[in-house]
Amino acid sequence: MTRILETELYAPVKTFLEGQGYEVKAEVGAADLVACRGDEEPVIVELKTGFTLSLFHQAIDRQAITDLVYVAVARGKGKRFLGALKSNLKLARRLGLGLITVRLPDGHVEVHHDPAPFTPRKSKPRKTRMLREFARRVGDPNTGGSTRVTLVTAYRQDAIRCAEHLAESGPSRGADVAKATGVVRATRMMADDHYGWFERLERGVYGLTPKGREALPEISAKSG
């Protein structure tokens, strides 16, 4: 595979800006590309073959010179690049930076975002869900920063309480499980059987599956 060079991005971006009436020059001071048009604010573009933290560090430094700072990267292919583009577009918006991609085979330049002040939009539903989960979760059963492990959520804690009751009392009606455990949605939870721990034995009556009995000692220990 031929290695892409940052210099390959310069000509397409320069041509694109010149088409909008800018005079463009490379490596002016610390900037990869500077474009000027009349008495307007200068435009600075930092070039990289791909998204890196140093690219954003450089762009932030250039904001001491002008508000019109862009990052430009070579456009990749596939879902992996699209995912990176989406994530880094959010970052660029938050930092007040513009973002450009360059399709090197044909030199196509696409401006995904222009520099602008950023004011985050708060999501009241997401905040409500987070605080509800915080309030319902018993204790602090997880370790911050954990990856590739099953997290103990309030929902899982409720399911464990239902499973522990069934293990101790045997098959039970959903209403009785709810009353004994304090899990108001016990019947719905056992009917949905998200974890494969519950089975419906007859109308309104639930018991533990073999998987639930096998997992109960481990899940109870983790939840504590």
C-alpha cells in the first residue's frame, strides 16, 4: 500500500480555496496553509493524513491567530472512517474548528463544518435517564473505566433480586415477587427475560431457568 503524505493534501485544498477568491501560501509561520482574501480574517488549514490528537492541538494553537481555522484530512473508505469522521466532527464543532476531507484520487474537497462558536445542546431526557439510573442503583458495584465486562445496572440489580427470591422461595407469582423484593416491575422483567434467567411455568408464575440457577452465585457476588 502506498503511504499517503501530508503534502498531497495541499494542492487540492489550495485549488479549492483559490476558487473562492483566496490567495493561498504554504508553511507561513507555523501554519501548513494560510489563505487571505482582501481585508477578511485569514484562513488557516492544518493538514494531516488522518485524525490525530496532535492535529487538533496544532489547530487550537492557530486559533490564537484567527478564528477561521480548519483541520483537513485524507478521506478514507468504509464504516471505520465514517465512524472516525462522525466522532471527530463532533470534536471539531466543540473546539470551534472547521473540518475538511480530501478525496485524493480525484482531489475532491468537502467542507463538513465551518469554524463557529460552540454552545452544547443539553439533552433533558438523557440527563433524566442518567439521574434515574443513579438513584435506583444500589451501592457502587462497578469500577470506573471498566471495559469488556458486564456492568451492574439498576435493571440488573432488580433482576438479581427477583432471581434470588425465586431461588429461595421456588416458583412464584409475579405479584408476590414484586411485593417481597420491592421490584415493582418484577412480572414484566421476568416475562421479558432479558438475561435468560426466568421461565414462565404457568400464567403469572415464574421460576428460575438452569442458566439462572447456575449464574446466581456469581451474579449475586458481583452485585454486592
